[in-house]
Amino acid sequence: MRPKQICLLLTLTVLNFARVTALGQETPFPGERGKGLDTFARRDIWDKQSNNFLARFVKVPRDKVVGFALYTHDHGVLKMSAQLYPLKPDEARDVRLELKTDGQWRQVATAPVVYPGWSAHFRIEPWDSSRDVPYRVRHGAEAVFEGLIRKDPIDKDTIVVASLSCNSNADRGEREEIVEKLKRQNPDLLFFAGDQSYDHKEHTAAWLLWGHHFREIIKDRPVVTIPDDHDVGQGNVWGEGGIVADGTDGASGGYFYPPEYIRMLDRCQTWHLPDPVDPAPIAQGIAVYFTRLRVGGVDFAVVEDRKFKSGPKGKIPQMGPRPDHIREPGYDPKKIDLPGLKLLGDRQLAFLNDWAQDWTGAEMKAVLSQTAFCGAVHLHGSKENRLLADLDCNGWPQTGRRKALEAIRRALACHLCGDQHLTAIVKHGIDTFRDGPYGFTNPAIINSYYGRWWWPEDEQPGAHPIPGSPLAWTGDYLDGLYNPITMIAYANPAYDRMPVMRKNQRNPEAFLGDGYGLVRFNKRTRETTFECWPRYADLAEGDAAQYPGWPFTFKMEDNDGRKVAGHLRELSVRGVTDPVVQVIDEANDEILYTLRVEGTCFRPHVYGPGTYTVKIGRDKPDAWSKSGLKPDAGQAEPLVVTLN
Ligand SMILES: [Fe+2]
């Protein structure tokens, strides 16, 4: 090295040192990609002035620094995350949880405030879920956030779930029109399916704003929040087991921003869920949260459909302007459904298969995840942009879709999701139309980004349109990935372009297709009802205020739409009412289904000739088993099964 080069190197080193020192030597997100992340919620914001809305928003009066709290409880464990606004250097770094029992507030736990992200986490075990318990989270001398830990609503016939997603940051105002309706509809569970934040590089500040928007309803009931692409700061995310993405469009698979950022937002949004069932982290030490949550006898599988999915770029032939958009008419769908491509991934599929067989504390089941298992969309972003397929949806890869839907069907579950900004009810087809479960994609809370439309090119209904539907294009269609789907209801925005929609976002007369879903699980009738409420709907108008095509009610058993070909010998179960029954096809050891039956007598149905094994138990099919059963073999007498 020549003296001139040494001199240059020294100069660069000194300059670099000066830069790090100027930043206070404490970036929580190392590396080039960590620059400029979460700047409005950093420790050093108190030294800075900014006119940015979020930068001002996070500097709250000190009695308001506990922004909100989220909780769930299941199988005797309460988990709660408290979310704090950025703390000043001299303020305490812990929070206290107090519970009100026998009329007295008692401190039960303290927890450190984790930085980055300013969250604090409580795990209380054992938890008695048979009574309502008021709680408050306290910080310092003044700050308090108060709410109610509800008892498990096991004695209610109908469990109500609100389903929301896509909290546009084009409107920073309150969400009172939605919150006021939800207070009256009083759901037992809130499900936020993703895109709680659209401020890609400012998750903490945007998350605090989301909590501010919804604090009046999240404070006193269990809440599921799962992050989606915009929460992780990307246009799309195919997590591909946690690898490093090559750009923020995400098409290569993986995460663009440093793992410290991803771990932070996963922690803030999902720590309060029941413990992950299979907690081994993925690449870059990124955590997983997939789990189950039972609320009032309805068993929810919380699934991460983005974390393991393969990215399309470089793995499949490009057939449009982007690796994830297909425009080539008449393409061969097998060209993109290649061996080795993942959707839910092996670990989540194993979980779903276990979950489907375990009915402990469950009378009905549902799967919650970010997006839909089909591409029920024709026009994307504007009415001029007709795509055959968008690989961001769970319609791709098709084999992964099949495995996921088969697992959901085996549990007689339906699927709830968000992401699409186009609300729809679809009956999935797996081998043929209508043989799979129902799916309900909720509308965007505010639909001012990337509107989508269901608009068949020939403007014709599909085969078997929904009788009496007010909508023009219902019935059987192939989606752009050649998956069979039956469109039951959709709510297209009544505008052609997003700028017009954005201008109209506070116009109650504008038909933007936004709002939220409400799902009623009636355990007594084993029926599920999907409702869809426009953002500005007036509850006083009753069901007429819902989007045309809703409400829609179906039987739990209809989540399995295979044609019944015969019945096995009737079972008469003694010792247990509502036992769990499983039927296995002996030809391939495939589980046809596992369900909790009503009463003590059940005639198991099958979908073809063959020989079957039936297993029975109280909560899992583990107490009794008989093989070699054939359909409609003429046995008149029920088979008596005595369980202890
Ligand atoms: Fe979104």
C-alpha cells in the first residue's frame, strides 16, 4: 500500500467514525438496510424536531405513555403485550400489571420495556378463564391503560369474530365510524389480518397509531394481530424461511430489512398470542408464531401464510411485467407449479394436520391467515390492469394450495383472511368445484391503496350462479391460476382509479368497498354466518346496510363439499356425548375428516367404495378404533361403543 492510499484509508476511517458518533452510536438495526428505520420511535427522538405527523404523534403527554395492551388467553395461560410510546432517557424502563380481584387492585407482575419497539410482555399462569378480570398496565407515577380481561364465552351459543385488515395511512384520522359499530356488535374476538401499518420503515410509530385508532375495542377483548407485507416494509412478502430479500418488492423471497426489525414487529404484533406450537426460529433468527387459540369453544388456527412461502423470482418463468404477475393468456399452469415450491411449509402443514385432529375445547374450527387461497380478482390497481394471476395470493403454488385446503377441509374449518382490498366469499374447489371449504376475505378498513375488482372478461356469470344473488358474476370460475372457485359474494369499489377513491375516502356516499367482516359461529346450529359491513354502514338499517350478497350462512359440514357416496355402520357411543370421530381410508391411510359430532349417534359418511377405519374419543380420536368397515354393508344394528 502506498502512502497516498494509507492516507485515504485513514481519512475514510475517521469520517466513518464521525458518522457513527453523530448518530449516537446506537442503531438498533445494523447494516446499510437498517439506516432510517423506525426513526420516529428511536431513543434519540427527544433531541430531534420533525414536522412529520408520526414524529409528532409519538411524543405524548407522560400520563399517556402506555398506548394500549393486547391479550389472549387459552388453556389456562394469559399472555399480554403492553405497547408504550417512546420513553425519555430518564424514565423508568419497566411497567406493572395490576388486576382487580375482590374489588381490590393488586400488582401481579412487572415487565421490562423492550427496545427497539417499546413493548412489554406478561405471561400469567395459571389463568382462571371463568371470570371477567379488570386490568391496568402502569408506567411511572402517572401513566395507566385500563381494560377488561374477558372470561371465556364458553356459555354463549354464538361466538362473534370481527375480521379487519389494511389500515391505510392515506387517512390518519380516527376510525370512529368502524369502532362505534364494533362496540355495539361486541365481538368476542378481533382479528386483524395484516397491514396494520403502511409506514414501511416506521413500524413502531404506525403500530402506535393503529393502537390509538382501535384502543376502545382492543382494550377489553382478545385480539389476534398478524403482520403482512406492508407491516414488514415490503410491497409483497414471500418469507421463504427467513432468507435475505434482494429488494423491497420481495419477489426474490425473504425479508429486505434487518432481522432485528422483523423480530421487533413480530414481537409487538404477535407475542401476546398463545405460545407458538413449534417455536424453532427460521433463518436470521426470525421467530415464528403459528399457533391455536380457542375462544368460547371455537378453535382458531393462526397461520403465517407468508413466512415459509417461496418467492417467484428466478424460480418460475416470467410471464408478465413482474415476476409475480402473469399476463400470458393460455399459459400452462403446470409451468409455475414446480416441485420444491412451498406455500405454508412443512412445519405449518404438520401443525394444521395435528390441529385438525385435536378437538379439545372445540366445537367448531376456523383458520386465520393473511391472504386468500385463490386469486379471486381480475383487475388490479386500476380498471386497465387486467392480470391473469397475482402470485402474491395463496392460489400459488397450486400444490401448496391443495395441501393447505385439504388440511382445512379435514377439520371442517372455514378460512378468514384480509390483504386483498376486495372483500369476497369464495367456496374453494380442490379436485372439482365446491368440494373444499369456505373462505371469507375481509374488505380493507380504508380502501385507498390498490383497489381490486372482480370483473370477468366476458361479463358473464359462472356455472351454477348463486340463486337470488343481487350480484351479476357469481358461480363457478377458474381463477387465473386455474384453481376451481365458486364466487358467492364480492364488493367492487364503484370507482375506476385510486386517486379518485383516495379523494372520496371520507365520503359516506362513495362506494369504495371498504369496511370489515363479522363472522358468527353458532355452536348450537353448527352454522357460520359471514357479514360484511361498509365503513359508513348504519346499523339501524339492519342487514340491508351490509354489502349486497351478505349475510351468507352455511353449515359447518359444508366446509367439506365432497359428494357423499355412502355411510358406514351407525355408531352409538356410550359414556361420552359429542365424541370426536375420525374416518380413515385404508387404501391410502388418508384421514377423510375428524369432527366433533352432536349427540351420541353418528353414521360416518364416506366418498367412495372401499374399506375404512373409524376412530373415536372424547377430544381426540384416541380411545376406540375399528378397521375393515365398508359403506352401506347392510348392518341394521348400530355398533355400540363404550368409552370411559
Ligand atoms: Fe393491504
